[in-house]
Amino acid sequence: MRLDLSLYLITDRELCADLGLVETVMAAVRGGVTMVQLRDKHASDADLIDQARRLKAALSGSGVPLIINDRLGVALACGAEGLHIGQDDGDVARARAALGPEAILGLSVQNHEQMVRVDTEYLDYLGLGPVFATPSKHDHAAPLGFEGLASLVAASPLPTVAIGGLKAEHVAATHQAGAQGLAVVSAICGAPDPEAAARAFCSPS
């Protein structure tokens, strides 16, 4: 499946609650989202597998891949197109071996110390951030700002997607920093109209 990091939606169960998870995601896909990551730190594996299967069925035929956050077993159980892991969420070689060569595998990177340890043999892309402090993740690293983002992008051996407090008005600056796309949580999941919110990222004023 083609890797298009342009607009990468990361789900938040609470923010998606009003419309529902699947409804929020599909509205965002209609608005231009190119990748979807299912992230729910508090759900049981069984609950997350159920969420993932419903999302995967809804995304079928859209060309938009479903990525699972952190949990390799869930990604395998639901047949997701890929996995995204953090620095402390497991070994990339093990994940690649389990997922197979066709799956999409991403890794979060917050600084240059982590960047120099990136193993390009197993990974497809890197998530760089946070660009700004964000309420959707309380234990994040120090914000990079766009200057810090540009520095990390320049050092990256792989395609990159920026994350952390990004809004539609940040699209130009993110691209100027060299990132291939933006990963978004609150600005889409928390919007009353996720389709319109996603569209704003695709055609920022």
C-alpha cells in the first residue's frame, strides 16, 4: 500500500465520542485524510481489536491504510496495514519480523539522540514531535517548534510526519520544515465537522 503521510489522523476515543469512532474517521477520510492510526492507550486488547476491525471494514476500498499504535498483537489480529511504535514500545526488528515486509512500520522520534539510532532496514517513516505542546498527550517530550522540526527532518534518513498541536494554519510551515505531512489528533477528532476540518488541512487558506 502506498505511503502517503500528507494528512495522518490519530484517533482519540474521547474526542471521537460525539460522532462515534468510525463515523469521525470516515468523515475525516472524505475530507482528505491519507492515513489513520488507531490509538487508545486505555482500551483492552480485545476492545482495541474490535475497534480496529470495525475501522478496517469501513476503510476497505478507500486506499487509506489503518495503522495501530503500539500494540503489535492487535495489529496482527485485525490485519491492519501497519504499526506505529514509540521509543519504549518494543523492538523494530521484532515488529518487522512479525508484520512481514509489506506492512507499514513507523517510529516516534523526539530528538537527535534517537535519530542516530534509527534503523532504516525495518522502518518506513518517522513521526517527529511534538512540534507544540498538546493536550492529547500529557507525557510528551519538550516541544521542537518548527526550527527544531526542520533540524530533525534534515537528519532523517526516512520520510517524516510532524505531530504535536498542529492546526490547518501550520501546514505551510510544516512543509517548509521539510516534513512530508502532518499528524493530527485534536484539530480533527475534536472538531464538530471532521470532514470540513480535514479539508482545511488539504486546502489551507
